[in-house]
Amino acid sequence: MHQPEHLKSAGLKSTLPRLKVLDLFENSKERHLSAEDVYKQLLSSGEDVGLATVYRVLTQFEQAGLLVRHHFEGGKSVFELNKGEHHDHIVCLQCGHVEEFYDTAIEARQEKVATELGFTIRDHSLHIYADCTKKKCPHKRLRMPPGTH
Amino acid sequence: MHQPEHLKSAGLKSTLPRLKVLDLFENSKERHLSAEDVYKQLLSSGEDVGLATVYRVLTQFEQAGLLVRHHFEGGKSVFELNKGEHHDHIVCLQCGHVEEFYDTAIEARQEKVATELGFTIRDHSLHIYADCTKKKCPHKRLRMPPGTH
DNA sequence: TTGCAAATAAGAACAATTATCATTCGTATA
DNA sequence: TATACGAATGATAATTGTTCTTATTTGCAA
């Protein structure tokens, strides 16, 4: 359960809160978690962490390359373990579930478009918001704030 | 300068603040403006509007289909006149300028990917963050908050 | 004109996040 | 193993972007 090496190699001290957060991401069923999610799950596991620490640790992990941050519509940041390989996301508007995909053609066209416009890509995000057509979708409607289109 | 018809047909009363905001979008050099941008520009034009009104009007215009809202990285919402045709965005990390593009291949592949995964697309956003290679780029560095990757 | 619902301005309230700061913890070293 | 010091933490204040509340004003139909 403890992987202090991950932290060590990232130049981070191996502290309880950091180990707990990392552990949570590695064992959670949902890959994508917000700061609030992490905080609440740690609390309900009996851990005693501060919300500020959660935010700090998440940001540090992001900078260390352990986590990747996403800004889906809805305002809050969402994190996932960095698998090393880039991928895009499709978010289910019914249940909020996030699926990942990677399409070579899309990636290639992006490069082409950017080059033609005189840009060098540093980063990109492609978010598809969709309705799940499978029946296994829990239909737990995702809160979509006004402003979501 | 006044286009009350736009408002009328959207079912909105033709009020001063609404006309001013609409006017600003139609005459501004920058297509993409945040609520703060709109508020400050109106103030410096000698107009007397409240920030709350700006937010309300922007949201109403979005719902009426006059404006489109985007969530670029950085937290704040950005609006632009709705031209009717969907397009994606490439944001210059140097100066913050936003260029628009549309690529049929990308759009088609998205549909394909979503269908294969069992989703029906409702909306999507593709944001490319890039460095401008042209010399005309003002190099007024865009504030990129921590959390931006 | 007048009346009244709709819209506004100002500021309080809110949610997500970051900053501050006194206390505690991890760990290199003695 | 004890200890000392800087790094990390938790509690809470502060900030930021946005929405809500309310008293007042405005657009417009009769």
C-alpha cells in the first residue's frame, strides 16, 4: 500500500497525507476525482487531513507529473493518475462517468491545423459531452450548472 | 448601433444594458470577452452598469443563442457572438489571442469515436494551447494559473 | 399618462481555490 | 537513538469568479 519511491523520485517527502492521496488514486474505482472527492473519501476512511492539504498535494502531484488535471465543464478541477500516454475524454451527461479515448487521426489533424495557422502546440484538450446509449448507465444525472452548453 | 430586433426576437426586453453589451460584442476587436472584460470596457466607456447585470445579460444571451460560452483554462468563462457555425479554438500562450478553426476530419472522427463507445454527442470542446510562431505576436504573456498544464 | 411586470444596481452570499501562520512531522546527522 | 531544522500540515482567513437578494428603476402595453 505504501509507495514512497513514487514520492521520493518526484522530490517529495514521504508524508502520511501524500501517501494516502496517492493510495486513493491507485485504488479508487473512479479514475477521475476532484479535490472535494479526495477530501471526502479520506475523511470517510477515518483519515484526518485538511482540505488545504488536499489541494496542495494535488497541485504538487500534478507538477511532479504523478497526476494530470482536467477542467471539465462545471467549474471544478478533476485529477487522474498520469498513465504517461495522452488521451482525450468523453463525459456522460447522464451519470458523469468519464471515458478515455485516443484517436491518431484527430491528433494528426490537430498538428496539421496548428502548423498551418502558424502555431506550435504545447497542449490541448478535447472534451466530448454526450449521452450514454447503454442501459448500464446509472442515470444519476450530472449537475450541469447554468453556463454549460 | 441599436438592434432591438435581435433582442426582441430572443424574447428579451430592449434595455440599455443589453443593447450596450450586444453593441460591445459587435464592435469589439477581440471576439472573445469575459464578464470582467465586458464590465470594464463598459465602465471605461462611461456606462453605468453593474457587474451582476453583466453576468445576467451574458447568461441570458447565451440561453437566447446570441452568444456562445467557452471554458478555456484559467477558470473564467469567455463569450463570443454566435455565428451559427461551430468551430474549435486555438489559444496563443504568448498573448492570449484566440483563433478559430474548423476541421471536417476532426469532427467526423469525433462522431465515429463516440458512436463506437456507445455515446450520442451533445456537445464538445477542442482547445489547442500553443505558441505563436509569427513575429506579430505581442508576447504579452498570458496569465496561466497553477493548474494549467 | 399610468401601472405593473420585468430589469437593474449594489452588495451580500456562495463555491472553489489559494494564502497565511502557528504547530507538527520527516529525516539527515550527531 | 536523540535531536534539530526545514519542510509539511491543519485551521482558518482571504481571494476569485459568479450567483442571489432586494429595494428601486425602467420598458412598454393599455
